[in-house]
Amino acid sequence: MNLAYPTTLFYGSPVVTRSNIFFNPTRNFQPFNSSYNSSSISAILTKEQQNESNHNKVKEAHEDFAFDFKSYMVDKANSVNQALNEAVPVKEPVQIHESMRYSLLAGGKRVRPVLCLAACELVGGDISTAMPSACAVEMIHTMSLMHDDLPCMDNDEFRRGKPTNHMVYGEQVAILGGDALLAYAFEHIATCTKGVSSGRVLRAIGELAKCIGSEGLVAGQVVDVCSEGVDVGLDRLEFIHLHKTAALLEGSVVLGAIMGGGSDIEIERLRKFARSIGLLFQVVDDILDVTKSSEELGKTAGKDLMSDKTTYPKLLGIEKSREFAEKLNKEAQEQLLEFDPRKAAPLIALANYIANRQN
């Protein structure tokens, strides 16, 4: 695969990069070409009208009943926090388990595990069957943050309003603590999942492994690291974030659907939903990095700007980045049209939360 111009994601259907959707400041703007015929213009307008119609259907389907998103998030996050606390007790060697718990229980929005639980319920499953998977994706997410913060990576000293793991326990323990969380995530799914066939458990483990390995999260990380100090276009930037950020969000949703007994068609719809909100998450993250303070974010603000890192605002500008975020949110929600609106309400609300979050 040409990393500069990727055409497929690590699994699933081909990825269509969106670098042609918005004005690219590295290219000359081309004025309207009068050679376009009326039928091609009509087709474009028809597609835009269809997209708007689909978005309106999503809104109408979810506006006829009230959904208390805040209460839902608090309830699910509390359940996840309790499960995480029980999953990783303090035991020998004490230092490594304290390091694991320090970052794992440091707070956070728990978006990934809640997505996992919501997807499970959407396809008719009970959240108890998906809770081990929800905990596993949060363990892996925490590992990625512990390693990201290291001096050899992003060199951050501040995470979720607290000193980063290596600032408290040292670099060696922080690395090993992250490694331990990564390994334990798979053990936790394999040994703690109840009421699910062994075939589905095995499928979920394989899915999670692929979305974080050398064709998933790690792929995004390494291309990101190797892109420092060089010009990065929209194609490569999208590759980085589809893998570095979106992959684990996608895995979270897909694992929930698998554990909930979803059909292959339902799983693929939810995969597309998650892929869009995964990229959405990063676009919003890039915007917040240049529009919010460190106190508001709970982490160091403006680091991308200071390190001259390529971001969506850098390539598109703030307003075009916001338009891109809005488009991704619409695309995500269109994937939920075929589901029961009441059961889909948490995922709709989560997509809107990701799009509108302030930290």
C-alpha cells in the first residue's frame, strides 16, 4: 500500500479519501468549467438532495421521543468504571498494578466502552455480554495514551488533569504498565465473557487484534511519527487518523455488535458508522487543540501547532474543518436509519456529542 495515497483501510470496504471535498490550500483553485453538461450538474444536485433527505430522516426518527443522554452516559460510565476497578486490582508486583490503575482509573469520558455497550444493545444484546470487551477497549486506549505521553513519543507531562504515568512511575514502569494492559485486555475478553458462543468471542478477539496492530492503530502511529518534519497532504493525514484514532473506535462498536449477536449486515453498517465518527473525533480534536486552553482540555493545548504538526485546521482552515466534521457526523448517522430509532438513540447522541464536544 502506498501510505501517501491509501485506497483501502486495514479491513472492510475500500476507503474513499475526502481530500477532494474541500478546498486544498496546496492546490490552485479551479473556477467553474462551462464544459460541464446539465446532466452532470443535475446528478450532483440530486446526490446532495438525497444526502440532505437522509439526514432529515435521521433527525425526524429521533426527535419524536426524549433521550436523556447525560444520564445515559453517567450510568454507563459508572458501570464501566466499576468493572475496570474490579478487573485490575492491586496485587503483586504492586508497582506495575498501581501504574496500570493510575491511568486506567484516571477518569476520561469512556466514549469507547460506552460505544461498545450501545452497539451491543442496538442489535438486541445484553450489555453484560459486552462489558468485558468494553473494558478491554478502554485498557487498550489507556495503554495508547501511556505510550503516547512518553518522552520518545509526544513527551507530554499532563493528561486528564493529572501528571502523566511516566512522570509518576518513571518511563520504564509506564512502558511496562501499558504493555500489561494490552496483554490483559485480550485475557479479559477470553476469560470473562459469558453467554456468548466461542466463535463470536474468537471473532471479537481477532477483530480487536487487527484494529490495533501493524495494519491498525500502530500503522497510524508509525506513519504519523515518520511524517514529522515533512509535508503531509490530506490523503496521508486521513490514513493516519483512520488508523491511529478511528480504528479503536471502530473496533469498540464492532465488538459490541459481535457480542450482542448482530448479523453481518448490521455489523457492517455499524462499522461504517464507527469509521465516520472515528475520523470525526480526530477532526474535532484538531480543532479543539487550537481553540481551547490546557485547562479546558485537561491536557496540553497547542502542542500540534508548536511542533508544526499537520492537522485538519492547518490544511483546511478552521471553518472548512468544521464543515468536514459536520459532513462526517451526517454520514455516520445515515448508517443507523435501518435500526430501531429508540435503540439507536444512544449512538446518535454519542455521534452528536463527539461532534460538539468542548474537551
